[in-house]
Amino acid sequence: MKRIFITGIGTNIGKTVVSAIVTEYLNADYWKPIQSGDLMDSDTMKVKTLISNNKSVFHPEKYRLSQPLSPHAAAKRDGVAIKLEDFILPETENHLVIEGAGGLMVPLNNEILIADLIQHLNASVLLVSQNYLGSINHTLLTIQELKRRNITIIGIVINGESTPETEAFVMQYSNLPIIFRVENESSIDQNTVLKYAEKLNFDGIF
């Protein structure tokens, strides 16, 4: 079964929408290991409202932190000690989409990062990027760190407007494909997610 970790080149980059699209495409289970803030409108709740199929199972977060901060800071505020060994994959025989928190180097405590969690879970990464001034640097630095850690990278997803020169350089330099693009949508709902999911094709990528 495929185990796909959705991470991004930063925060508010579109990981949740991409997670919903991939979950819908694979009829996969979904898991957000850490939720910081927005506990009444969590990413798990958002993805659940965007999924049309009746096969996906939404597994509970390991840590639900009250403050919208990086996990290490939110955990400190809540008096919680995040430990890497406490992250155990949900029991499932289905594909699993795992949504990260922020970017690759976001701290979970004073010693471990999201990157360490990806390695601990032995997951492959789908990297969400956007085109903005500085995004080449952010994208390539993230890819460089993933490769340094020998983490398998499935490819890149672009969220938002196309910048052909940027995308061509990132693909050439990283030797990674752009799997799909999420256009600027006026709203995101089940029909939007289904539209993208029906166009996806991961054949030959894994």
C-alpha cells in the first residue's frame, strides 16, 4: 500500500487541498499526526468534507494542540511532550495519505523536526510548492534536504498560477516531475476535489 506524506515548502501552501485530492484519487485513508490550533475546524475535518468516496477512513490525530503555533511551541503551551516514538501508523490495509504541519524543518520538540517524522514513518513525499519570489530557493532547499535524508520524493505539486521559467528550472535542477497543478479556484468543495482527482494518474510513478 502507498504511504504518501504531503509536505510543503512553507505554511499555508495548500497541503490540505492537495491531501484531499490525493486521498480522493486513491480512495485512501487520511491521517494528520499533529494539529496545532483550529481544533474545531481541523484539517482532518476539512478533508473529510471534501471527500466523495465512502472508502476513506479518517484516523484521529496523535497530538491535538490548542494554539496555532509550530508544534514545539504549541506543545509547550499545552504542557505536552511530543516524542517521535509515540507516532505509530494507523492500522489499515488501505493506502494512507499523511498531512504534515508546516514545512520540512518545522520543529516537533527541541530536537526533532517534521523531516524526522517522515523518516520515522518510512513514507514517500509529495512536495507542495507555489510560484512566488523566492520559491525556487525554498523548493530546492526542501528537495535538497529530502534527498540528503534519502527520503523518496514522488514529485512536486504546484498550487496556484503557473510560472513556466520557474517550474522548468526546478524540474531540470531537481530531476523531479511536476505531478499536477491546482489552479486558483474561487472555492474548494467536493466537486472541485473530484475534478482534480479524476485527472490524476500515478501509474509508473511509484
